[in-house]
Amino acid sequence: MATLRLPPMVTDGGVRSGLGWLAASFLLLGAVSILVPAAATLAVTLLVAATLLFWGGLGVWMSLSLRDLPEWKLSAAAFGLVAALGLAFLVFPGAGAEVMTLFVVAGFLIEGVFSILFALRLSGRASGWGWMAASGAAALVLGLVVLIGWPDTATWLLGLLIGVNFLTTGAALLALRVTMGPAAR
């Protein structure tokens, strides 16, 4: 059996020395996003909007470059819609946040329903099935709470979620740095 060998830069302190700054950056960004979720939501919305606009524009350019192929018009139209969505989100970021929040809600609701269904299917075969059911119930409740409060929840949800993600990433990086030993610092 092969053993996992890390690249020299991971084991010699080259990458590890930067983990402290990286962890601090994620922790700071996460804390700010949680403290000011509306601003973080706006930032996320504008970033996604710009990305969609750029992606759609490149896709239209690609489609126009492939005009010899019969599908080029359909491709150009589809990418044009992506670009239009990005432009709409840039011009109307509140509506963009509302739409993206609905996608997050849909994700929570879908995860909740299927986690509960899977847990019930596994109840006779796995002793930990209750944890999966509880996780599904939590996702379902969270999705419903956000949906009931929509569109007001759209002003803060994305910022709060990205903040929690950044905060946990920063904590994980900090824990990783601490456990790497004194040579890493």
C-alpha cells in the first residue's frame, strides 16, 4: 500500500508559515460578514452578477466564433441569457439577492426532505440514522424559516452564510497551523 507523501513545501514550513495570516484573514472576513450581513450579501450579489455577466459574454463570443456549427445560435442565446441575468443582478442587486436566496432556500428544502427520506430508509440498517433525520429536519426548518421571512431574509442571509463559512474556514486553518508544530510558526 502506498503512503501519502506531502510535497516538501507543506512539510518544510514553506506553506505553513502563511497559515496564520490566511487564518486571520478568513476569521476577520467572516466576523465582518456576520456583523454586517447586508453589506456582505451585497458584495456576494455583485460578485456573482459580475461573474455571470463575464461568463455570458465569453460564452456569446465563443458561440459567435463557432458559427459554422449548427448549434451556435442556441448557444449564443443561452449565454446571452446568462449575461442578461448578470446585468440584471448588477443593475438590481436587491432582486439578485432575492433570487439567490430562493435558490439557497430550495437547496435547504431539498436537502431536508431527502435527508429525512434517506434516514428513514436506513433506520433498520444504521444506528446513526437519527442524526441524519435530525440534520434533515434542521435543514427543512431553516429553509422554511428563511422562506417565510422572504424577501426580507434576502438582505442578510447570503452575507451571514458566507460569514459563517469564512469563520469556520479561518478556525480550521488556525487549528491546522497550531497542530503543525513549532517549525510551522
